[in-house]
Amino acid sequence: MLNNSSASGKWSEVPWADGNLCPPSLSGTTFLIVAYSTVIAVGLVGNVCLVFIISRQKEMRNVTNILIANLSCSDILMCLVCLPVTVIYTLMDRWILGEALCKVTPFVQCMSVTVSIFSLVLIALERHQLIIHPTGWTPAAGHSYLAVAVTWMVACFISLPFLSFNILTNSPFQNLSIPFNPFSDHVICMELWPSERNRLAYTTSLLLFQYCLPLLLILLCYLRIFLRLRRRKDMLEQASEIRQRKARGAQRINAMLASIVVAFALCWLPLNIFNTLFDWYHQALPSCQHDIIFSACHLTAMASTCVNPVVYGFLNSNFQKELKNTLHRCRCWGTPESYESFPLSTVGMDVTKMSSMHRGSFATIAEHGIHS
């Protein structure tokens, strides 16, 4: 079977030898349809709700939430374009969606993954700036909109090769050594690079800049945050109840954001390993088991589209309350619940007040002066 076997949307060819085709089983096909449909439904509904609530509440439009919404937008794009196409292509064993989608689908998937990982990097950098350098420059909502725009432009640029090198071809079907070839009029969507060296250079660069290096930078940011909070643990134990409550809120926010990063990394790890093997040593992947392995890895990667709303929804009480209120207004469920909205980012006015009162202890309070 010919599949989308890249985290960035690369459509690749699996060897067809002596007409030894491996048709999918009925149970396997049913599982794929149900699993992908579930991921699409959860990803779409969850991320649309998250973006709607953040955009609806002015108090929630802070740097962290804007970047969270941007992450959800990239997941929505993945659910709308890439997942349905992947299901159809996987089950059909051939491409039936035309040349435009052959080029656009891998381009959109590469762009979506790039936006997602860059959003996670920006969130980690913002948390690092607020906690490690609380008296320094504080990013504002306007800066986050600019960062979002730059992120999408860079992601588009990185993904451009898929628009150029993805083509429709029937070559694998023409080469089947069987007496009667019923697949002669079938076509597949695959990459045709000027050289194998160019293809390997691009896919390896994607692995580094779209997965390994961003996650390493995120790890360093959260490690420094953890160490800083740990060093000030003794000071917090002697602090007032209000400051302790703020500290617990900050720790909960950092745990939520770190959980999103860890889940993203774990979801995409199997598919990145699969792609690396396919690019550098595809003989290690058996022909018949290729589809099963790919489907499992790809489905795990696509599950990352559900991580953001699930983790954010479970760990952010304000999001839960706002969702209940929204459903009540639609007369769908629940009763209205009053609450006070706290932004995820430090408020600039609080910084000014605390600087004038206790310059020496400002860093500790500003570091923890956020609520979920």
C-alpha cells in the first residue's frame, strides 16, 4: 500500500514485489475508520470550542492563550484536510482525489505540524521570560499576534517543496509482474525529487528543525523554570496564604503547558522513528506489515490534535466554567456559573505596583502571580 508516511506529509512508495499484494482485513479497515473518525471528531469539536471561548472572552486574550488558540487552529486544519484524505488514501490503495489535493495535503500537514511545534516553543519562551526574568521585558498580546503571523509564514516557506515535488503517477502499478494487471489505470500520489540526496537532506532537516531541536529548546526552558521554582520553595513556605495560592496556580499552569508538550512529543515520536527508518533503511520494514505499522504510527501522531483541548480543558478550571456557561446559553446543558477570570500571563499593572513596594521580593511574587 502507498501511504502518507511522513510527519510532514510525504507520500511514499512501498515495494510491490511479484504482485505480492497485502489487502487489509475487514477488522483492520473497521478499526481504522472508527479510530480516525474519533480523532477527527474529538479534535474538531475540542479545538473549535477552545478557540471560540478564548476569542469570545476579552480577559482570556493574553499571550499564552493566544498561542494556545494558534496551536488549536493548526490542529483544526489538520483535522479538516489531512486526516480525511489519509483515511481515504489508506483504504483505497490508490489516489482518487485529484492532483490539487495530492500537492495541498502534504503541504498543509507539514505547515500544521510546524505551526504546532513553533507555538509550543513560543509558549515555553514566554513562560521562561516571565519566571526567570520577571523584572525584564514582558511580552504583550500584540507581540503574540505578530509571532503567530511570522510562525505561519515560516511554516508555509518550509512546506513549499511538497507543492513542487508531489506528483500523480501510475509507475508502481505498471511494474507489477502479474499475468493480468487490474491496477493499470490506478495512480498514486508520491514525491519525485531531483535526486535521492536532496530528498534525504530535506526530510532529515525537517526531523531536526520540526521535532528534535524545538523539543530540546522547550526542555531547556522548562528545566530552568523547574529549577528556579525549586530554589524558592523555602521562601514560599514562609509566605502568606495569598502568595502560596498564587504559587500553586503558577505550578498548575506550568504543569498543564508541560503536559501538552510531553504529549505532543510522545505522539509524534513513533511516526518520526518510522520515517527515519523508511528514509535510511526501508528494508527493515516488511512489505505486508508496513501498512499496519504506518497506520499505528500515523494514528498516534494524529491523536496529538486532541491533546490540546483535552489537557487544557481538564486542567484549566476557567475554561471548564466558561464552557458550561456557553452551553447553558445555548440551552444545551448546565447552569450559569459565576467566576473571576485570571489570565495565564502576568499582568503589567501588578508588576508596577509590586516594584514600588518590595523591589527585593518582586521577582518571587511576579513569578507566581498568575492563575489558571
